[in-house]
Amino acid sequence: MADNETRAMRNLGAGILALILIVVLGVSFKFLIYPKLQSRLVESTSATTSYTSQITVCGDSFAGYAVVRSPAMKRELASKGIRLNWKDDVADYGARAKAVRAGECDFAVNTIDADLVTGQDLGEFPGSIIFIIDESHGADGVVAYKTAVPNVQALNQAGTKIVVTANSPSETLARQMISGMLPMLANDQHWLEAADGAEAVYKQLIGTKPNERKAFVLWEPWLSKALEIDGVQKIYDSSATTATIVDVMTVNRSYLSERADLVNFFTQAYFRNLWSYTSQPSGLRDLVIEDAQEQGSKLINDQALAIVTGIRWKNTLENYAHMGLVPRFEAKGIPNMEDMVSGISRFLVRTGKLAKNPVEGREQELYYDTILRQMQASKFHPGGEEQMHGASELPALAADQWEKLMVVGNLDAKSIAFARGSASLSPEGVRDAQEIGRLLKGWPNYYITVEGHARADAADQVAAGVLAQDRARGVGEALQTSGVSKNRIRTLAKPATQSTGQGQSVTFVLSQRSF
């Protein structure tokens, strides 16, 4: 009896062992042997690829990148045996930076602000900027109901909410606006209300009561859709500023070092195709419509036109200027990369997005100018000499025209103080005026009113008014010395209402012509 039980146990053990062995063999065949056999079969029954190289570009569906992934771009690369692979990460900038670091992306499109933020998080900048793709110039904007928010300054109150797509150019535009005009919000992160994309922001706008002090940041075509809502107006957009939302092409640093020939050809091919699309009457509009369809969405002509109008694609000559390869006096106000990086870092730090500028004093580490420098030396200009579109100088205004301007808000800058009874700028006052001049370069479409103040307790109020005017005029002249056009500056004396230090200062109001 015992022998039978022992034999049965042995048979059971052998059966279990055989079953385990069969399972292991089956799994091994499925996951190890079969894939190899199948791979060999596919290889033996397939043709040899006609491509000698592949380039993987990581990005998202933004229309500004349409030229990069355009059919014409792919054809030109293919003519040299290069396959272009576009990898969409749905605007996950952190994942994109990690993919560049891992070598999964040879190239990646990016915004300068996203590059700074992800670089801070990673502790390194795995990609180097080789050229600027475009800059938002009205394609992103801030809207609100006029009854509650007549202008930007109305947002400068505790409890204000601004709805944005978090970690996007929309958030960047909001932070730039806050850093220059809304000191109540600059150090308070409670203003930010996150939504998942422009459509979600638009839906929140629809559900908001007109008397709520709330603003919404959108991009096209949702920006134009929002302005169709009764009572909604635009209070700020990216056309008011410069060097804020800037898209760039970055390259994995190892790839750039090892395959400079491919990077060079890719860059030249991009600018040739950009020129080809921009030189056709409706080339970019048609491309944006076609590209949207490829990305799974649909645009009508008016929507595509709003996008194209709101984006400034940067040509070769403008890129030379941005890279500092054109003398400043010939650059038509186009900022160089170092200044753009430090300027964007400044407002991101000011509003708490960055703890500090991660490349302070080393801004040039973010970009590589050799590719464009070589192109410039070879006189590369697709289609002939291009036009450089710099900042347009605002026209001079008559007194009645100044009164018709739309007030945007007060400039968030240190009020320039004067000694009692004096209109002379101190060395500190001169430095403050220079800093204000730097800020104004970021708002090329704004006029500024310099308001001089004098003390209300002055014995001679007529003399006090003259003093206030002299103070305003002195600061206005200092702004001109720092590079601000005199057309943009108005100086005036404000009625004396303060007997404190405020009555011995100069303050600033920003205005613009109506949208």
C-alpha cells in the first residue's frame, strides 16, 4: 500500500515537472525563438531599404512645426536617402527632454521656456538649439468678460484666477504678463487654474459668469472662437510682447557632434522648404490645413489664416540675427539668443516657475551657432536675399491720440524716487530707468506714460507742478538713452495728492492702440 502511494506521488511529481517544462518551452518559443525565426523570415522575404539614414524628430501637433514634418521636407530628405520619423509626445516636454537625453530623439522641437524648465528638472540640457523655428505673434492671447476685467490691470487683485493649460506656452504668456504688470500675483501661485488644453479652457470660459474676475489664456483657433462670445474681449496677446513664446529646433548633443553633416543638410532643407511655402500666396495656410488633417483635426480657411497670421516663422536672415551673426545696428531690434534666454528666465524666476536661472551667465551653453555661421559664410539664402522683419517702430501720436489709447495697466517696476525738491536722477535712478528700458524692449507695441509726482504739502503748488513735469521729462530722456523710441514716451505731471515718498517719485502706465 505504501509502495503504491509512493509510486503515485512520484508519478504526480513527474507530471508536474513535465508540465512546467512544457510551459517553459512554450514561453521560450513564443518570446525567444519564434520572434527570431519570424524576423529572419521577414528579412529573407523583404527588400533592402533605400534609406541610408534615419532622423527622428520629437514634438507635438502645434501648427508652427508643420514645415518640419511637411511632405516637401520629407521628400527632400528622402532624395538624399534620409527617412524622417516624427514622434508625437502630446506636448509632454519632460518626456521629450528625457527622450533626447536617451538618444531616442535625434532632433526635438521645443520652446525656450520649456527648455529652461526641463533643464532645471533634469539638471542638464541634453539638446542644443541650432535654429529658431517661429515666434507667437498673436496666436496666443488672454481673454475675459469685459464687465469684470476691462483691462490687464483689473487682474491685479488677490483672488484673481487665470485659467491656462499648465506647462504650456499659455502658462508662459500668463507669467510674462504677470511679471511685468501684476505684482499682486507675481509671488502668489494661487492665480493659476490648470485646464487640459485650449478646448478645456474654452469650455471653462463658457461656464463662467460675466461678473467673475477671471481670465483665460487660449491659442488659435480657440482664441478666435472665444472672441465670438458676447461680452468677451481680448486684453493681452503675444503680439504685444517679443521673445516670449519662441519655438526652437534642438539636437541631441552627441548626435550633433557625430553627425554634423546630417544636421547641416537637415537645417538647409528646412529653410529651403520654409521659403518655398512662404513664397506661395497661400502656401502656409494650405500647409497648415493639410497638416492639421494629418494630425487628426480639421481647420477651415479662416481658422488656418488666423493661425498663420499669429505665427512668425523665422527665415534664415532672421536666424542669423538671433544667433548674433548680424551687427546689432543692422538687426532691426531682433534680440539675440543670449538676451532671449536671460529675459525668459527672468520672468519665470519672478513668477516662481524657476527657482533661479539655471544657466545664469552661461546662456550660450543652450545653443550652437556653428551650423548657421557656416551657412552665412557660404551666403546661403534660399530663393535669393530674404527680408528681415524686426520690430516696427510705433508712430508718434498727437495729444488727442494719446487720450484715445487703451490703458493696459501699470508697469510693475520700481518707482523712481527723487530727493525732496529735486528733479535730478541719482545713479540708482539711472540704473532703474535702464532696467525699465530693458522691460519696454519686451513690449515693442506699447506706449508708456511717465507720470511725475510732487508733494501735496508743497508751499507753492505751481512750482510743485513744474517739478513733477521736470521729473517725468528727466526719466523720459533716460528711457530714450536706454534705447526706447521717443515716439513711445509721453511725460506729464500728475496732480499732487501725496505727502509721502510717493509724492517724490515717477510712475508708469502702459497703453496701446485697440486690438
